[in-house]
Amino acid sequence: MYDATPETLLIASLVIPLIGALLIPLFHRHPNLRETVTLITAGLLASVVWSLYGPVMAGARPELVGPEIVPGLSIALKVEPLGMIYGLVASTLWIVNSIYSIGYMRGNNEPRQTSFYVCFAVAIASAIGIAFSANLITLFLAYEILTLSTYPLVTHKATDEARKSGRTYLMLLIGTSMVLLLPAIIITAAVAGTTDFTPGGILDGKLTPVLLSGLLALFVFGIGKAAVMPVHFWLPAAMVAPTPVSALLHAVAVVKAGVFTVVKVVVYIFGIDTLRQSGATDWFLWVASFTIIVASLIALRQDNLKKRLAYSTVSQLSYVVLGAAILTPLSLVGAAMHIAAHACAKITLFFAAGSIYTAAHKTEISELDGIGHKMPWTMSAFTIGALAMIGLPPTAGFLGKWFMLQGAAGSAQWLPIVVIVISTILNALYFLPIVHRAFFRGTATTSVDAGAVAAASVGAASVRDGEHHHHDDHGEAPFPIVLALCTTALMTLALFFFPEVPMNLANAMIQR
Amino acid sequence: MSGLQEHLPILQILVPLFGAILTAFTRRGITAWAIAAIASGIAPFISAGLLIRVLETGQPISYVMGSWAAPWGIEYRVDVLNAYVLLIISLIGLISIPYARKSVATEIDSHKQPWFYTMYLLCLAGLLGIVITGDAFNAFVFLEISSLATYTLIALGRNRRALLSAYQYLIMGTIGATFYIIGVGLLYVVTGTLNFADLATKLGPAMATHNKPILAAMAFMTVGISLKLALFPLHVWLPNAYAYAPSFATAFLAGTATKAAIYLLARIYFSVFAVVVPLKELPVSEVIIALSLAAMFLASITAIFEQNAKRMLAYSSVAQIGYITLGLALANKMGVAGGLVHMFNHAIMKTALFFALGAMAYRTGLGQMSSLAGIGRKMPITTAAFVVAGLGLIGVPGTAGFISKWYLAIGAINHGWTWLVFMIVLSSLLAVIYIGRFVEIAYFREPAPEIANAHEPPASMLAPLVILAAATIYLGFDTRLTGGTAQSIANYLLGGAP
């Protein structure tokens, strides 16, 4: 591998998770071997993607062109800096998430674990495909496979609720991508004659400002995975999935695929200069701002922890969209940084939510009084994640916001600044009370009532797993879970002190 | 060898026709099947040979019957268009025949099985004949041969309603054929010829003096063929016919019968009428586009509410035929290529879907959607193949259906009608609903006791299904055969036009 060419690494990054997906079912009857396959696959993938970082920073843009499927358009891969950030985030966190999954899936006696790991590997392969796609057609292919491979994960529980959520998930994601994104791609191909991601864009001077604005709208709302309101409903619905799915896919791989695609389209299809000169993109800022504020307001009202995290994700995703909508190089650096920062922080928060569910069978925030004393590791990690959501140093969340603010101030756009300030306050309002509850509310008096409520609400689960986890008498979650969430919490901190990798890549992205 | 190659056009028909005669003399199903298998096995090689030759030389192959020179004698004229359609039909025949053995053995009484294969071979010969002939009247003869065979195939369905469906189709089909032959008669009166190529040259001068009969002929032929190809709203015979025919017959017909009729429509428009009639001044294209859109939406919506799985797919066929006619009606290179690509892709995908339902019927005897609850756990490969082909129908990227839709959408934009792009994708969304509904029933419901003993079908049924499902994906990436050929055909048909 050390003397492999970047092109070999590129193809390996797609093939490895797919081979993993083929191997996993062979060990259906040997869970330990099966999980070893997942871990080895994840480790190999991350090392392959990381070994692309050097060549890319040295200026290489490894490229592979596959078959031409429609006239003039081929399936093709190409590594560029932004895709590198997303690829690194997805592949690195997959390792941590796999460790976590082992603890969670076994700790909760989840059924059909083999198909769970298979779908997961396919989802990661498609995430890498999105990251390294060289044109819109390839991206669209991987984008749809990602939706389809995560559908069985969302409906994993096979309950009526899971089926209903699965419908919302599929119809919204497939619906928006087919009805809006696909026409946008087709129109782009017809107008520009290509769909290659090209620095500076491919639409300069080809459309009137109004049409340009309309095409951008097709993209922004067609990329449902970016969860810009009003096409965000699939994300809270997806929370019915097992927590590792929510953590890696619906806080990192799937949603980041969305905002990544938005940024990529803005930078490499439209070109920020073309968009800025058209002057027809004010609505883009407003849509992102609206989503940031309103999703935060909704998050405030959620008592279910995973739902609150989901709406927080909706809000945070639009930071990235906002970074793209500000249309300055600095704000784009902020958007790229936020992709990495939010990934580490949000996966930590979901890990913590799943840890609480596994150890204490609690899903509602109102039940969490004093839980910090029983689960100190989990709740400390949660606190770090929460600080990152608010955007406080020394967490990675600070960096993205900082660059976005600079970009907005530098180009005298006041709306984004106001929005970022208000949303920071809102983020604090819905995250800090959880931390306060966990550490500073006594358990002695309140937990009896809360416990009664909890016993009623998670009754079914308690009966099933009651033997080894009584809800009031618990400690930390299984070791793999704690290990995973501490790792990602440390990553959230480390990214603040050592932001070189995403910073270098983000800077490489904005340099022509 | 060259002597045999010269006779390929007639062998294309003679092989299945001769097979039909032989099977009529057999007593046992297995013998009849073996003969049918040999005939079906040879046919695609002939088609492929013809297609390769016309693609290489760029010249149509002309074969005159009994050495009577055209236009007096009957001419078989193979160009890229019909060589391509011949390949579609004969390939579906080839892939279907292994499947036929077990499926037919359970659904058809043993003494009727030889007749069933006779009818199948007659149908195959008829469909290939419609496509290969260069003679308008000869096309009518083959149209009748294939139709009569089809009525019989449908009537052999186990459900008594198969008889009524066959009768319904007989009435509608006869009206269609009659309309077609009235049109042919009018053209003959005006020009004195029945040869398509000859018609194209003689209609030009005749237009000046006899323009009304020619337009009437065009109207009669259009309506007549539209009945056979089930263009909305002339599709009412199709859902019942497909639903009650034996599983194998449905799968074979869904892939081939309507395709031959669509070919005939394309032939008379692009090779005959477009040359002489100022089509741009008549709203022909607009009318067919409107009907195609109606098919894409109304038939898909009907499919969503259909309870019988085969009928659901039958309505889906009506909708998918709408895509093909839409592309042809756009009458520009990308549109026509899109229609032709979808002809191939739809044949592959729909045959796969009906194979899957046939396999489920083989193991359970059931066909209602709700009775197949939980089938995904009992027949995982069959159901997975259904899902893959269903994704193709939806047009998910990475499947054949995506390629079709891309061509059609670019064709719509080149026509100046960008709104059509949105119609195409919106109707795809309806396919998500009806395929998704089956997926939910197959995977999320607990298996009913009736299907408790169901398991994968025998390899002879499973293999063709899996091959077609794999082809659905393969043709989403390697489009040289479909897209490449379709583009050469569109260039050939439209000449210098954009």
C-alpha cells in the first residue's frame, strides 16, 4: 500500500467497503468474526483514505474515468480537497462507530445484526463514492445508493413506527432527489454540456440570473439530505433507527453528504463568482437562516433526546449551507471546517444518547436528572459535544462559526451575523439544561417520579432486558460504547487545537 | 457459411415457424418444450448476426421472397431499427424458455402443453415477422398470426376469467388489426404498392392529388396499431389479459408483444409518413405526447391502488409504454433514442418482474398482494430480484431505467419543453409508490400461514430471473448495446434532422 499510486488508493477506497459488505454475511454464524471483518474493513478504508491526503495536498488530483453511460457523461471519480474532508470524516468515524455498534447492538440484543453491518458497509461505500465523485452523475448514483442502503437501517426495528418512518424517509429523500435534483442535473448537463466538478464552475454566462437562481433552488431543495427546511422531515423520522445509525449516518455520512453536495455544487458547478455576480441568490441566505433559527426553536421543545439532537442537526447543517450562501472564500472555509467539526461533536452526542439508552433505558430528557453521577464518562463527553454545538472554544465548533462570521463581516453581510449570534444563544438554551440536569440536579427526590414515568414509557424494553439492566440501578454503558464516545469527544477537542488537516484542505479548495 | 448468412432474414421466421409445426405433432410437454427451446435458442443468434451486419455495413439487408423482386414480391428488409427490435424479442424468448418448463408444467394441463408451446412458437414467429417484413400487408398477416396465438396463450390461464380476458382482447385486437388493414388498403388504392420503402417514394407524388385518403390511412393505421401497443386510452384489454394469462405467457408477452407493435408504429411514421406527410403541420406529435403523459400518470396511479400483483405490473406496463411513445413522439434524436432504449430496458425489467411473480405463484399459488405478505423472508432471492428490477422501473441511477429516462429528458429539453422533464421524474415517483408498496408487504409483514412452506423456485426459474435482474444493473453502466445502437437508429431514421 505504501507504494500504491493515488489512483489505486482511490479505487481501493470504494472497493474495500464493498468487499467488506460481501464478506460480512459469510460470518453470519460467527458474530465475533463478523465484527472483526467490519473493524478490519473500516481500518483499511480509513488508512487508504488518509494516505490520499498527502498526494492531494501535494497538488495531485487522482482521477479515474469509467464507462460512458449517456452521451458525453461518464461514471468518474476524482479526489479534490473538499471531498477529501468529507471522505476523511466518514471513513475515520466509521472505525469509532463500528466499535460503538458492537457494544450497542449486543447490549440491546438487536435482531438481524448481519444485515445491519452489511447495509452499513454499503452506506459507507456510497458516502465515499459521493466524496470522490468527479461529476454530478456519479454523485447522483452514489447519493441514491446511500438512500437505498440506509432505508433497511432506518426500518431495522420492523415495527409499524419504523415502517411509517421508513416511508417518510424514502419518499422525501428519493422524492426530492428525483423530482428536483435529477432535473437540475439534467438541465445542467443540457446547458453546460458537462457535469464535471470544475473549479470556478461550469455555468458562467450560460444562464440568466433568474434561471440561475431557479436552478440553484432545484439543487438546494433537491438535495434533501442537506435537510434545508421544508425538506427536513425525513431526519427526525430517521431517529427510529438504532442509535449507531443515527450517530454515523444521520449525524455524519448522510446529512454531510447533503451539505457537502450543496457546497460542492455552489463551488464547482455554479462557481461563487458567477453566483455573486448574478445577485439573485438572496433567498438562499434567507432559507439557510430560517432553517437555523426555526430548527433550533423546534429543538427547544423536544423532550426526546434523539429528536432534540435531530433538530439540532437540521439547524447545524444549515450553518454549512449558510457558509456556502455567504459566497465568500472565508465563509466556505468555515463551511468546510464545520462539516468536520459538527461530525465529531454530533456523533459524540448521539453516542451519549445511545449509551444512556443502553445502560439506563432512558430516552427522554426529563428523565436524566443526576445521570451524570452514574455515567460520568458519557455525560462528560456529552458536555464537550454540547459546547461544540454552541460553538465555544476549546471545541471544534468554534472554528467553523469564526470563519463564517469573518466571511460575512468581510463582505458586509449582516443577516448571517445576526443569525449566528441568535442561534448560538438558542443552542445554549437547549443544550446546557441537559448538562445542568445531568450533573446538578439531585437524583434522590426527583428520580422516583421520573423513574415511574420512565418505567411506564420504556416498559416493554425493561421487561425484555430487565434482568441485567435495571433502570435505576445502572452504571456506565458497555466498554466499547464508552471507548467510542470518549474517542470522538477527544477528537472534538483535538480538532480545535490541531485544525491543520481540514484547514489545509479547505484552503486548497478555495484556491483556484 | 456465406450461403447460410444470406438467408438469415427468412431463417429468423422459419426456425420458430417450423418449430411450431413440429411441436403440434408431439404428445408430451417435455418434447414440445425441447423443440421450443431449440428454436428460441437459435433465434437470438440470427438477430444478433443481422444486427452486427447492418451496423457494420450501414446498409439495410434486403431479402426477396422466392426471388420475386420488390415491390411486387414480399421483401424482408432489415435495417438497424428492426434488427434491434428483433434482438429484443428473440433475447426475451431465449431467456424465457428455461423458465417455461416448470412454470408451464404446473399451470397447464399436461395434454395441452404441446399446444401451448405451439402457440408460443407461433407467437414468436409472428412477432419476429411483424418486425422483419418490409411489406405492409405481410406485416398484417404476421400481426394476425401473433395475435391469434396470443389469444390462445391467454385463454389457457388457470383462472376462468382468462377466457373472458382473451375474448376481450380478441375483440379489441381484431378492431385494431382491421383498422390497420383499412389504412393499408387506402394506401394501396392510392399508390398501388404495399412495400414500405416503395410506399415512401410513391406517396410523395400521390400526396398532391390524394391527400385526404392518405391522411385517413394514417389515422386508421395509427389508431389500429395503438390498440395493439396499448397506448392509453386504448389499453383496456391489457391489464386483464396480463393478469389472467399463465405466468410464463404474461412474462413473455410483456417483454415482446407491445414492443413489436411499437416498432410497427415507428416504422410507418419514420420510414413512410414522415418522408411525405408534413407532420409538423398536424398535431400528431402533440396528441401522442399528451396520451403518453396520460398513460404515465393515470396508469401509474391505477397501479398504486391495484390489489392483484400481476395487474399492478400490467398497469405499470401501460405507463412504461407511455415513456416509449413519448420518446418516439418527441421525434428528435435523443427522444427517439430514449424511446428505443426504453423498449429494450423495459423488456428486460418487466419480464424480470413477471418472472418473480410467476415464481411466487409457482410456490404459493397466490397472486394477491396482501396474500404475499412476508414473502421476502421465504423467497429472499426472488424478492430481491423483484426489488432490483423494480428499482430499474423507477429509474434509480445505476439501473437500466435511469438511462432511458436520461435520454428522454434530454430529448424533452432539446424539443424546447423543459417542463416535460418534470413530468417524467414525477411519474417515476409514482413507480416508487407502487413498487414500495410491494416491498413493504413483502418484507415488513409477518408471513401468512399459506406461504409458510414457500421457498426459492427451482434453478431453471431462478436463473433467468437473476440474469435479468443482473442485466437491469449491467445495462445501467454498459450502455453500448442499448444507448449506442439506439443512437445509430435515431441518426438513421431522422437523417440530418437534430
